[in-house]
Amino acid sequence: MENYLVMEDVTKIYNNGIIANDKVNFSARKGEIHAICGENGAGKTTLMKMLFGIEQPDEGKIIIKGKEMRLNSPTDAIKAGIGMVHQHFMQVPTLTVAENVTLGIEPTNGVVFDMEKAIKMTSECCEKYGFEINPKAHIQDLSVGVKQKVEIVKALVKGCEILILDEPTAVLTPQETKELFVQLKNLRDSGCTIIFISHKLNEVKELCDRVTVIKKGKTIGVWNIKDVTEADISRYMVGVDVDLDIPKKPAEPKENVLVVKDLTVYNEAGKKKVDGVSFSVRKGEIVGIAGVEGNGQREMIDAITGLSKYSYGSITLMGKEVKDMDIRGLRTNGLVHIPEDRNLYGCARSMSIRDNMIADKITDPKYNNGIFINEKAIKDDTDKWVDEFGVLCDDGDQLVGMLSGGNVQKVVVAREFTSYSELVVCDQPTRGIDVGAAEFVRERMVHMRDQGKAILLISADLAEIMSLSDSLIVMHGGKINAFFPDVKTLTEEDLGFYMLGVKHMSEEEIRGALHE
Amino acid sequence: MGVITEIFNTISRVVVLPSFYYMIFQSAAPILLAALAVAVAIKANAINMGIEGIMTVTSLVCVLVSSAVGGQPAGGPWLGLVVAIIVGGLLGFAVSVFAFRLKIDIILVGIAMNLIGTGASVLLMYVLTGDRTTTTSLSSGTLPQLAIPLLKDIPFLGEVLSGHYVLTYLAYILVFVMSFFLFKTKLGLRIRAVGENEEAAESVGISSLRIKTIALIISGVLGGIAGAFMSECYLAYFSSGLIAGRGFVGLAACNMGSGNPGIICLCCLAFGIFYAFSNFSTLSNLSIYALNALPYAVVLVGVVIYSVYMRKKELKRLQGLESEENLEHGQPAK
Amino acid sequence: MSEKKQTQGAIAKLFGGMDVESRFGLMRMAVAIAIGLGTAVILILVCAKNPAESLKFFFLGPLQIFNPNVPKGIGWNYFDQWIQSMIPLLFTGTAVAIMFSANKFNLGLEGAIMCGGLACGWVCCLLDGDIQAPNANPFLCAVIGLLVAMAAGALVTLIPALLEKKWGASIMVTSLMLNYISLYISRYCLFSTTLRDTRTSKYSWQWTEDVVLTFRKFMGTRFTLRLGLFIGIAVVIIGWAFLFKTKWGFKIRQLGQNPSFAKYVGVGIVSAGILVQVIGGAIGGLCGATVILGNYNYYYGVDLTGYGWDGVTMAIFAGNNPKRVLPAALFIAYIRAGASIMATQPGGPINELTKIVEGVIVLFLLAEKFLAKTHRKMIVEEAKRKQALKAVTGEEVAK
């Protein structure tokens, strides 16, 4: 059925004055998987929030099955047959799967919650669509993949006919992604309309029937997926071809800055997450770390950057053992760090750009006289950095929380790259920011390398890691599975094999990472 | 050395008295009611710190209503209780309005509530009775004490368990009622869901605002009962320092029991033991002031012990999760 | 005419220099205070036997020194009450503002004040007491008293801080309990130890007139200038400079805004968190000591003072900025003094009235949704103004 769901000239202006959606048009047919693509901040999530009744459009119409609807709350949306799987799971950890699934439509016996019936409803729905979930399990005990299935069942059990998935594969392993796609295709074949929001164009190409591209809050167009290539979609999304060929000279590595030897890290619950890892990073090179998420990279980086402690082995920075150093000590010895989660670690949103940029340097004699801070020096320098790093803002006194993601990241980068540094740890430095800002950040990284800094790059973006790194380490199961001294010789396919543990390098080859 | 001997002597003198045990149950009751009030709200992730103020206002309201209709002979205390429940519910609703509709930090709403509650009750008392400290000039009476048939005839046990005020029994019955309500009913499930993950509840069409408001109204109602206990059971009048931090102790007891009525009840009884003990200070040469501090110290220690226990439990859960993950995915490949 | 324009221009400039948030904050403050005072007026009209008289005393009581009809001495008496009730507010407001800036909800200030007063009283009794005590230098005695009080106060807030650090026990709950423990410790010391003066009806031994004179200068019969006022103002200024002008204050604010961020940029978050609470407690202890030395020549601490809660009210009035503690203290102390003057008049309502007024103002000051429409309008206007400005400068660049 054509125009099963229509969103017509939908406009949304947020309280802070940002126009998230500007006369966006979107329509979906019954029984299709329809992708919505767009850069971060293009307005995809806002559009879906309006469809699910979390936000209300300022202008425009939402028409479902030919009937115009006013969706004032998720309840309205659920009644209209819409279900949504959010990026962050909407689950109550201490409750059981059955309780979570039936929440909102609880079966009751008088005023008493009917657990038996809830379990029956859940397992019936699971059987119908082929999900394997134990309804009595508690959510907090489940893996991410299963949690996501619970999320989908939650929508299905309420009789949803339009299912919105907001970047569902971001948290999944390749295995789980594959499984998810099979189930989504089954759902489509049983008549469900699926709206699939994603950055990953190969997934869009593989899974979807049609694609709508949104750019800067406006609809660019709708295409049948077989009529467009990934490169086309990407071009529609950003206007210019994504070109990751970063101009960079061959690396000239010098002496070791960071040496990690036999590093073993146990997590809070006593599980071994990093298992005897050894490598080094030298002045003037970018060492990339690739790997499927959850293979020990997180714990290793936390240990190197001092966010957590490690149990065995040694990490030396500029020849000094860091085990007993706090973060202050690490920073004094030349560590700077672009954290993965910029809103949690990277900035204080309710403080000014100035305060954020100076945050790690406040103890520097240049900015304080032992007791009082030197406001003039801070103002002069931060103004300079705002210019240098192209932070789009009114002035340095603006709160960081008012900036867009890309500009927040520029503030983070400006702070880190202007501090005394020998080792630069970049953890997902371009995740979730616009192409322009990402390009800028990458250029600055190369610039830092050419200045003789040692750079450790962790990124889930394979294109980024392959084009930026001089040498590359692949982690799998808490160990180094492969080391490529020269990334140029490496193909993406091969990298995938090592990341998934299909292929393994010999001890000999891996030891090369230590540069001894 | 002498102090320790004296402590043991006092204990040995006190534990044989049935009135000591009677006192435990009696003194734990208002704290239990306050703690249950806080618990309902806390399960919906709303810290009702205004409980102290709600108890203050409702305990005065009881007395005023009761004396207005003619005191004990006219059944005034019962009407007072009913009005206290209504006023408590309204005040709970007021907390929710300020916290969720006007978006004020709920702890600060509670603090403001206590401020206004104390001010308003003393002002009201002064305007209506001309007295600034107590309402002893009014004859408001107390709620009846119940002699339980059969039980009251059992020696010792009868003295301990029978003859309590009606609200004392209600407090302990409410432990079961609230357990059932929170863990077995639909509304209880929704309250817990909202408390733990508000977004999740919203996403399936549950209005968290509504659920939290309901939770706070129930909290206010229980606070009203607690207030009524203070001025119609504990004493037969209202005075300006009547509540004396019992709401806060309830808050602490609730914190220790992490909102679970059964554990809360045990915590309150523990407080009751030490409170009752300090009330028997006449049987001892120990300083009454040191004994008075004891219940609060016990709560403090209890909160710490509970925190340690919860940390260990959480760690254990994490370990369990990890080992399951290992089973699921198999050992990492070499 | 031109003068008027000039003034208007100056005002516009003054406000134009402020960003939208500060302007809105100021406006909201004014409206909240108006509502609070409106509440007071209504309550007085309802409760007072002679409303006109009561209102006059409530609003003008503390200013009776300027009233030629009131005898000079009595006028000073009123004024004295205002200044006197301001002193503890300066301390507690600064203490809570600093603790809240680091997002530490330590409510143990009340206990810190109790213990501070107790410790100071005890020191003075030991050094300069009237029972078999050596007569130390009174100035030295007062100074040592204040220092010991700070240490005692710091200890009271340190305990919940450490309990949270070590075992994760809720600061709010443990600090509330410590307040009551402090109260009973104070009573215990007063009634069951050698601190008690068994000769007179006073509570503890008395300390000598010299110590009293160090702390109080009697200006005539009705007005007493207390050293506490100047200590309080100093605490406000030092507190502000500490929080906004020093590197430690910067770190503390970082911690309050985002603890993960603070950890990541290398702030020792555990020690910074404990530090603010110790500072808060020390100021509390100082407050307790100042109140004791400023008002009595013996220790008297059998009830909770309520100053700890005042601190929360003050911090909210001041928006966690010690700079604004002074005007906030002037205001709250004024209405309190006004109310208690009113209460002394026959038929006047009682001073608990101010608690209602304060509570109402607190609620309206904090309510995010209150005046939200006006706020939004101001933001939109500001955005438009900026856009217009940008367009103009853009054109200039294009030219």
C-alpha cells in the first residue's frame, strides 16, 4: 500500500532556537524496510520522536493509513500501531522480561498483576516471530543482543505495524547484527513496516528497500535502494563525496613514548579483560587499534589513560612507570586524551568554553599565581584557541552545552592539543560529529604527528583507522591478534578476518608491535 | 569498665519488663509509618524529604479537627485522622506539583515544605489557640487502645502485644499491605518501573508524572497517618517540637531498607529497641543524653552496614553476569 | 529630560551588558520576593489584631532608628536585632553555597554548628573560665576558641564524607543523623560532664568579661557591635574568592558540574569532594562559636539552632554564589527582625510567619517552569537581536 504512513511538511523548532526539522516529508509503504539516512544532527531522531509522540511538530501533518493523527504522547503512537526501539534501551533492569514486555498493557487480575499471563503473552509473541528469549529472566542479566530482541518484542506485543529502529546495530556484534537482519526481514515479510535509521550505509544497502535522505533538517529525496550506490547515498547526505584520503607524509618514527608490556587488566567483577598485551608507540607515528567492541580495547585505554587501575604488567610513559600515577601525574608526564564519551568525560556542559579549554591547565603557573587564577591569560589564550580550532560560538563565555556535537568535540580537541603532550590518545575522535568537524580533527591529528607526538588512535570507523594509522594493532579476545607495521598493504577484508578472529598472526609477528 | 558493667546491669533490668517491649513497638510505629511513606515515593524515584513537614502539619490538623467537633466523646480523633489523611494526601500532591510540574529539585521542595510546614503549623496554632508552644488548652483526645481478645490474657506476651493504639497495629499491618501493593499490583509494578527507568515507562505510554504524583499522594497519606499517630496516640496534643526529626529517621530507615517494607520494618524495630532503652534511663545510672543519642547512632551505623552489604551484592551480581557471558560466547579464542 | 534619557541609557547599558540568563534570573528573583512578601501581607492581614500597626512594624521595624518618633535607644534595639540575625546567615549561606557548588548534599551543617559552639565554649571555659581556670589572654582565648570550633565543625561534616567515600553510605542520611547525635553530645557535655556549672542556673561555666569584650563592643545600651559580623563578611568574601578566583575553587566547580569530567582532567575528585565538606563544616563550626561568643558568656546549647537549614535557604537565595550571600542575608535577616519586632507588639502575629515567606520565595526561585514563557520570549528576542547584528556585520564584510 502506497502512503501507509505519511509525514507532510513537518517542522520542529527546539527551545534553544535550533530548527531540527524544516518542512520534512517522509512516507513509507506497508511491508517495507525504509532507511532514513543523514548526518548526526540532520534531524532523523527528531523526526522519529515526533512520529512516536515524544515531541510534537510545530507545523505539518502526520497521516497514518489515510487518517491524520495528533500524536501527543507515546501512548497515542502505540495506539496508532507505532513501536520504537530506541538507541538506548528502554528497559527496567531489575524487572523480568515478561514484566518489561507487558509494561503499559499489564494483564491484571483485579488490581493484581497477572504474572502467569504476562509470561504467556511474551512467550507467544516470541514464538510467533521466532525470538528466543526466556520471559522469566531479569533484564540486568541479559546480553546486549538479547536486550535488543526484548525491545523489539515489546513493540510487537502491543500490536505494532510500524517499527522504528534508531541505529540498532551500533551496540551489536557482527554476529548479532546478522541475526537481527534475518529477523527484521521476516517481520517485513509478515507485513510490518520498518523504519531503519543508520549511519552504516553498507547495512542500509543490504537490508532496506528504500531510503530517504535528510540533510540539515530538510528532505533531500527518496530512492529505491537498488537504484543507488553507497557512494550516492553518502553524496546526498553530505553534499560532497566523503574523502578520507588525508594528505599525509610517510611517518618518521623515533624513540618510544609509550611502552605497554604484558598488560593484564581485570574488571570490577574479576574477569580478565586484557590478557598480556605488549606494544609501543613511538614519536612521530600514529598507531591504530582496531577490534570489534568489547575485545579489551576499552579496558586497555582506561588503564593507559589512568581512568582505571591495572593488575599485572607495566605501562611506561616517557620511561616512567605509570602504575601509581593519578591522572594529574599522567598529564604532567605528557598524556593527553580525547575521550570516547565527550559529554560524560570530555566536557562540563554547564561551564563556559573558556573554563572547559583551561580545565586541565589550571595548575599551570601561567594561569595561576599559586593561589589566584590569572583571568587575563586565560581569556587571551582561549580566544586564540577558539579561532585556531574554528569553534563556532558567540564568544568564549558561551556554555559548552549550547554548542553542537562537532563544536563540542573541537573544544575538547583544542584543550587536549594545546596542553603539553608526548602521547596523544584519541578514542573514537570523530564519532557522531559532522563531516567537516571530523575532517578537521583528523587533520589536527596528522599535524600533531608531524610535530613529533606519539599518537594512539582507537576507532570503530574502519575507513578512518585505515587511512590515518601508520601502523595498526588488531585486538581480539583481550589479546593482540595482529600487528601491521605498514597499513598501506592491508585490505579491509583482511582486517575483518583478524578482527573477528578468523585469522591469527604468529607470536613473532605480533611481537613486532613492541619495536624492540 | 564501670560503664560497661552499668550497661549490662541496665540491660538486665530492662529486658525483663514487658513494658520495655511494649515501648519498642509503640516508638517504632510512627517511624515505620514515616518510612513507609518515604518508601512508596522512593520506589517512584521521588525523595519525599518533606515528610517531616507533612507530619507536623497533619498532627496539628488532627488536634484542631478533633477538638472542633467535641473531642474524644464525639469521636473527634477519628474525624481528625480522616482529615489528616486528606491533608497529607494534598500536601503530597503539592510536593509533586512543585517538583514535577514546576521542575524543582525534589529534595529542595522537601526542605521548603518542612520550612513552610513548621511555620504554618505554629502560626495556625497561635492564631486559633493563642498559644505558641502546645495545644494542651484544647481537649482533642486520643484514638482508642485495642485490647486483643485471648492475646491479652496471655501473661507477658499479652502485656507486650495487646493494648496498643489502633494506629500502632495499623502501622504493622501496613507493612504487609505496602509489600503487596508495591510488588504484586499493577500500580506497584508501574511505580517501580517509573522509579527505575522513567524513560522506559514513558516509552510504553505510562505517564511517569501521573505515577509519581500518585506515589507522592500515597506517601502524603501515610505521612498523615504518621502525623495523627504523634498527636493522637503518642501524645494527646500538638506541640511545636513534636515531630522532632522522626520524619528524617523514617527517611534513614527507608534508605537502609532500600524501600523494601519488610526490611524497613526491621530497621524501625531496631531503632525502637534503642529508643525504648533510652526511655528507661531512670533504671540506669547512665547519662540519659548519651542514651538519647544511641538510636540515631544505631541508624547511622545501620546505614553504613547496609551500604557495605549492597556493594557486595552488586559486585556478586556483576560476577554472575560475567560468568554467564562466558558461557554464552564461549572462551575467547586463542 | 536629557538627564532622564541618560539614566535610561545607563540602565539599558547595565542590563545590555548582562546575558539573558542573568537578566531573567534577576527578574525572577524580584517576582519571587514580591510573591513572598505578598504572602506575608496576606497572612498579617488575616492574623493580626491590628493589621496596619503590624504591617508597619514588619516592613519598617528594623529601620526605626530613622524614625524621629521612636526613642533612640529602642530604635537601635530594632536595628541591632536585624544585624544580629544576619550574622549566622552569612556563615551558613557561604558554607552551603560552597558545598552545593561541588554538588555535595551534606546536611550536617547543623551538627557542625552545635559542635563548633560546644568546642569553643569548652575552650573558653578551660582557658578563661570563672572556676579555677587560669586567666589566659582573652584575645588569644577567643582565637583558640574559634580555631578549635572550626576543627570540631569540620569533623562533623568530615564523618559523612568519609563514610560515603569508604562505603558509599548516603551523605544526606548520615549527615541528618549526625545532627541529632551532635545535639545529644552537646546536651551530654552540658549536663553530665564537668562543663556544667553547678553553682548557678547558667548552663556551663562562665568566661570572663575580657573575653566577652574582645568579641562585643557595646555601643550605648541598645546596640552591640559584634566581631562576628566582620568575621562573617570576611567569610563571605573569602568564600567567594576561593570558589571563583582560585584554582581549588575552579576544580571544585568542575567537580560539581561533572564529576567524570573532573576526574578525567586530573582533579583529585575524592579529595576535592571531601575538602569542600570539611570547609563547609569548618565554616559551620566558626558560625556556632561566633554565635556563642557574640551572645552569651557561657555555653548554652540544648536545642538545634536551625541555622543549618537556614544555610540551604541562603544558598538557594544566593544561587550558590557567595557573592550574593550578603544581600540575601540582609534581606532574610530584615524580614526576620521585622517579624520578631512585630511579634513583640500586642496582638501581632508571631515570627514563625517568616518561615512561610522564606519557603514560598525558595519555591518560586527554584521553579524552572515558573515564568518559563517570559524566559522563552527573552531568549527568542535575544536570538533575533544577535541574528540582526550578524546580518549587519555580514553586510559590512560583504561590502
